[in-house]
Amino acid sequence: MTKSTRHLLIPAILGSFALISLITLKSIAPDLASAQLIFWLISFAVFFIASKVKISFLKKYYYIAYGALNFLLVLTLITSSITRGTARWIKFGDLFAIQPSQLAIPIVGLFLAIFASQNKLDNLINIGKFLAISLIPAVLILVEPDLGTTIHFLLSVGIILFLSEIKSKYLWTLFSIGIVGAILAWTLVLRPYQKTRITSFISSQSNQQSSENYNSYQSQIAVGSGELYGKGLGQGSQSHLRFLPERHTDFIFASFAEEWGFIGGTILIILYFILSVFLIYRATYTKNKFEYYFLIMTVTAITFQVFVNIGMNTGLLPITGVTLPFISYGGSSLVSLSLMMGVSQNIISQQKKKITMDFK
């Protein structure tokens, strides 16, 4: 792989995702395609800016972004109207709305990557600081309540803890605390409908059909009906006849697979695979801890989201409300992902500059 190829790989993959997302939405939800195009244009701008801003600038002012994130999360709980049992959005009149929880991974991930690269996590004080930085936004997201995003956030930023020099005895302690926290969250925080999603998934594995797992069945029907080549654009009956719920967000993979088939779904998964392998390769290439932590965190965030979304679309995992990265409709998620990609591109570009200097 040449230097120019490495430089253009991430933008090329993002362009491919944009094309797939817009074509799919134009087919299954034409009224949303124009808005998604605007979201993509904004996201490309975010990607470009993040890829050009000096890393030293990010390291100097990251705490401002962290403070703003927590402020927005608190503001969401105070001002957001309840939609489907949750309060996740800050609306700016009829113009647009943002979902602050979607920005948690790139902002907190940047904070933790910087912190862990500058402080060894081999003592209780630094571990406590790391956990405090992580748990403040996590708790605010959980009480919205948004279980899927909370799990996604904790696993994504938590990978930095495992990559650091933390001792095994601390890891086991944190694992035990995590189990207790999960039990308390199930008992005190999660709403009945969130518990039902998990229990209905278990019952569906025992062939016990119910109204709660209806969405999962419709999604599996859509994926299966696409067969090898798909039904073709505009021909997906499950999405166009509205049998498939949230066809443009949570279940967009099922909508995509119905019209593009197994081959189309495989191509999409290959794109995710290429992106992840490339980022892992660049992470293992660097000797800079910050670069290593951030790139692996980014891979973890994207891979988890892809795995969970496709898993719930195919009936292999319970429905958690996790969208398909870069493909599902929505601006907040797209901006968040583009921000991570922009910083990753920035890191990779700096790596190549170092290589050039070393060869001179």
C-alpha cells in the first residue's frame, strides 16, 4: 500500500458509506434523504477540520469539550421532552435537534487517551480519576435512559483501561464492581420496556413468539427475503409497507439487505472490515501511546456498533437501539463518527510525516 493510498483510504471508505446511506434512504424513506445529505456535508466538514487541527491544540483544550459535553447531557435531562420513554434530544425550535450522548465517545475517548498516555494507571488515584472521567457522562446517559448508548460508550472508552499498564488485581476488582453496577442498573434504572427487550429475546430463542419480539421477526424476514442478489431498489416490501419498524435507523441493515441481498450486505461488512484492519494496523505501527489508545478506541466503537446492529437485525442479539454506523439516518451519530475519523486521519497523517523525516 503506497503512501497516497493510505492517505486516501479513510476518505474513500467514508465516501462509499455516504453513497450507500443516501441511496438506501432515498429508496426506503425519500423524505429523509435530503436531510441526510445535509448531515453528510456537515460531517465531511467536521472530518476535514478534525484531520487538519494540530493534535497539540486538541491536547491543550480537550477539557473544555469534556465540560461542554457534560453540560449538554445535564441540559438534555432538564429540557428534553419525553419521546418513547426517553429524553435524549435538545431541540432548537423546528430547525434541528442534537443528541449529546452521541458525542460522548469521541470527546471522552480523546480525554482518556490523553490522560492514560500521560499518567500510568498503576495506582488507585489515577484509576479513580480515569473512572470518574468515564462514569460522569455514563451515568447521565443511563438515566435518560439510553441503555444501548451507555453500554456502547463504556466498552469503547473502557478499552483504553485494558490497554494501559493496569494491574490484573485492579481489573478483577473493577469487573466485580461492574457486575454489581449492572445489577443495580437493572433493578433501579432500567424501564420496564428495556427489560422486556432482553426477556423477549430470551423467550424468542425458545420459540415463544410475543408482541415484544415482533420487531425482531420482521427484521429477520426482511434480511432473509433479500436472498442472494436482493429485491432491488424500491422493491423491499418489509420497509416500504412499513412492516419493518425504524426502517431508517435501528433496522436499516434489514432494509438494506432486503433490497441489496446477501452480496450487498457482504460488501458493506467488508468495508467495515477494511476500515477496522487499517486503523488497527496504524495503531500497532505507532510508538505513541496517545495515538495507540485513540485509534484502538475508535476501532472498538465502530466494531461494537456494527456487531450489535447487525446482530439485532438478524435476530442474534436483543434489540438495544444501536444504529448502524455511517448508514443509519441521523446527524448526531454521523458527526460523532466523522469526528473520530477526522482525528484518526490526523494521527495517521502525522505518522507519515514522521516516517518521511526519519528517512531524510
